[in-house]
Amino acid sequence: MHIPTFTERYSWEDFQLVEDIRKILTMVRDNRFSGNYQPYQVRTKNALYQQFVSVPQANDFIDIDLNVRTLKLEYAIQVWEIAQSLVRRKFPIYLRNRWEKQKDSPIKKFTFIDSNRAEATTYFLEMLQQVCASKRVVVSEFSALKRYDSPDFDANQLEMNVLVNQAQLSEEFIHTLTHKIYQGEDLGLQPKNYSFSFEEIQDYFVFCDEKLLGLLNAIDENKFIPEKLQTFFKCAVDGDFDGLQTLLSAGVPINSIDRDGETALTKVVKRFNDYFQANDDEKKIEELRAETMKMMETLLTNGADVNLFGFKGLNALQYAAFSHQPELIKILLEHGANPNFNYFPEEGEEQVKSTPLFTLLNSIPVFEEEIAETNACIQLLRDAGAIG
């Protein structure tokens, strides 16, 4: 039975939309990957510009994450935040959900469990419209510099937010603005209050069904890992062959996915890759390669899905490509590994059909042995039908 990988479960457009929503969540939530189950979300619609800049200050430079957004987008965000509070007041448990384990599959099904979810969703849209109609929300141009207070960012990192009354953020406007920031010039912002109708900002709101919300919060799918499975993954990470076999004999689900979106097979190959990238002890590398191949064969012959991976994860073939290992790639391809996966659809490089092949073609091997291994990996992938 084919188990759909993470990227196969969603369309390219799904990934692009969710990534656009996450740009907003990065600014307004501590966690942009988890716990965001509101039926309506806000997307940028190209009304947000984010860039890392270095600015001269006191005979030195400071690093700043620059966020520039239009007043309409800011207005939509504030209306959305207020609507959430109003909906929660009337439907306090409408966000309750669960990820249900499915028979004969490691993929969990996401569902809402509150009977008022549909009514709350309709009410949410009504609140978005009514908050706009009240005209009690106002926005104005301004700029503010602050230190990040999110656990996702370095405590020494600075963030600069700039709100501008622009229909769109053209390249020319951004160039002029960033030049003024670098030079320490007046940005020419006007402290005038603005309000907008729902019709003027409605395109920033996007309805998210269960499928999209499952993608937006995909990290929650494998948040809770049973103790026996934790031990199974640890055996893979530690190279504990005997422990791995004992757990397989005890019936542990071989295709389980951990919090990193990886299976035990992936972790075995990742373990080799991590050591290979950080060490140059040829004898130890050869021993570890043989040990890795033994564990791979054991997992694959016991039913490990060679292609499976989950949210934020990769599969074994990609890690074998990272370390330029033709022996490992050969084993995986012989067991049916599909070379044509784009593991990073949120990055927008739709032209990449085979991330493993793309990785190898863009690597820069230095030594003659590395060049030979890289070329051997490329040939194996192309013989298996890799596109690129």
C-alpha cells in the first residue's frame, strides 16, 4: 500500500498559500506552525516586505529584520484579531480539534470536534464585516524599532516595523525607503488615521478548510509520541541495531513518523550524514557506512516505506544525497525510492522536480574522490528517472 508523503498530500498552491499566511503569523504569534486553527486567516497578498538589513549606528552596524506593510494589510490584521476575540466569547470551544490515528497508516486525520464549528465559522465572517463597519479601528503610518520577544528568534535581534499608506509595495518604493533607513533620513511618514471598508480589505482574508488548517498546523500531527516509539527512534539515532531488531520483533509500527517528520529509516541515514559532514576519519566513516547499510536493509526488508516523510522532514534518499553516498542511494533506489520529490515546496522553486538531484548538481566537490562519488550519485538518480 502506498502511503502518501507529506508533499503528496497537498497541492503546490496549498503550500504557497500557507507560507503566505505564515508570514503574518510570524509577526503576530509566538508559533507560526502550531495552534492556529481559526477558520479565517490573513495572507499578505504582496502587501508585506521583509528583509534583513545592516544599518550604521554609533560607529558600528546593527542588524535589523525589516518588516514593511501597507495600512490596508495592517487594518486587516487588527480586524482579524478583534474578530477572533468576539468569536471566542460566543463560541469558547469552537477551536477544539484532534488528530486521529488511522488504521494501517501512520498518517493521522485532522478533524474539529465542537458541534458549533460551522456556526462559529459563519459568525467569524460576520464579525470581520461588522468590525470594519464600526470604523472603530484606525491605522496610521509609523515606524518602530524593538527587540524580538519571541522564542523563535535570537534575543539580541532587532525588528523594525514600518507601516505605509501605499496601494502596493513597488521595488522603487522599497528601494527608496531602505535607502532612507540606511542613511538615517526622515521616512516622511504621516500620522493620519485611516479606516477601510470590508470590501477594501476582504482579499486579505482567506477561508481555510480542514485540509488547509491541517497543513498550517501540521507539526501538531505528531506532537505526542508513545514511549515505545520514542525508544524506537532513539535506537535509529544511536545506531542500536539489536534494540531496533527487538522492537521490530515486538511489533512496533515501522513507518511511524516522529516530531521531526522523519521515519526510523530516515534517521538511520541522517545519522551517517551528520557524522560524515562533521568528521574526516576515513576508517570510522567506512565502519559507519557498513553499519548504516545493514540497518537500512533490515528496515527495508521489514516493510519500511522508502519514500515516506512528514512535515518538516525529509526522507532517506535526500540525506544520502547530502552526503554524496552512491552505496546508500543504490540501496534506496533498488527498494523503490522515488527520486522526483521537491522537499521544499514552500520555498517557491516549482522548477525543482528532484531535490536530491538538484542538491548534487549544485554541490561543489573539491577532491577527486568526492567528484567521482558525486558523479556516481547523479548517474544513479538519472538512471532511475530523476528529472533535472
